[in-house]
Amino acid sequence: MKEKSKLAAPNTRELTLTNGMVVTIHAVPTSQIMGLVPRPKPKRPMIAMPLATGQVQMRPSKDGDSEYFEYQEALEAWETDRGQLQRDVIQVLAFGDGYEYPDPITLPAGIQRLIDTGLKPAPVGEWAIKAAWLRSYILTGLQDEMDVDLALQEMSGVPLEVLDEIKANFRNNLRRTGTERVAEDITEPQSVN
């Protein structure tokens, strides 16, 4: 009889987060999650065009129509909300069904202050609230979120070489962004009031 591995099951991974906490990440059926939408997708508006015959013909709105501009804004907001919903659901499911959240779920005072002052939108719905709590207390750094994402990708069958490239790109972009930001702060003239 084969000896059971002491490592996590094939559909789970143990991760040590930047705060030292060891968590078990569970595989998530992302193909099921990708179909989730926060609300129906906005439809392209139709514009009435009067014809010389006195009849009216409908045409899809296009660039230059005010309705088209509003549609593009609504579509962009929908895409953002869809991506956030899917990300929230994936993160919550990655921690598994047995993970205990506090009841009631409360966010740190600083995050709640950002919400109360309107600088950060309030999480709405079970998935968003749980994900906000995870990002506030468990996944407190970008590295933690990246490690969870990489563990999920590994469990879904992404080759290790690709994952190594993703890690390297993430770290290089993070370093470059930080260095560029410091350089901009130093070189940009500061106004004094």
C-alpha cells in the first residue's frame, strides 16, 4: 500500500504568508467562476433615425452619439465590477469551506475610515465582504495575493516555467515601479503654498 504524502493534497497547497501565517489554499474551478457577472451586461443603445419617407429606422449607437459615450462608461464599469466579483469569489473559495470568518465581519478601523469618507467603495455582498476581510487581515501584502494566485494557477495545471516567469515579472515590475516613483518624487518640482 502506498504511503500517504505528508504534503497537502493535490488540490491544495500550503503557503507561508509574509506575516508568518501558514494557510491552506484550495483549488478553485475557475471555469465556473469566469461566467459570474454582477448584473446583466449593458446593451448598446439603439438610435432612432428619421428617413426621408417619414419612417423611423433604428441603428446601433456609434462614436459621437451621447448614448454611445454613456454605454461605453457603463460597459467599462460593468467589466471592472465583473473582474472584482470574480477575484473576490476566487479568493474566498481558495480558503475553502471550512475557513471561519468572524461574525459579524468587521474591517480594520483604517479601512473602515476610508469607506466612511468615500475614498474606498464599501464591499457589497457576502463575497466582497469576506474578500475585503481576507485582504485586510490575512493577505496583507501584494506578495501574499500573488502567492495565492500562483498556487491556484499551479493547481490548475499551468507549467512551473510559466509560473516562474510570472513571479520574476511581478518582482521586476514592483521594483521598477517603486524606483520610478522615487525618481519622479525627487525630480518633480514641488510647489509651496
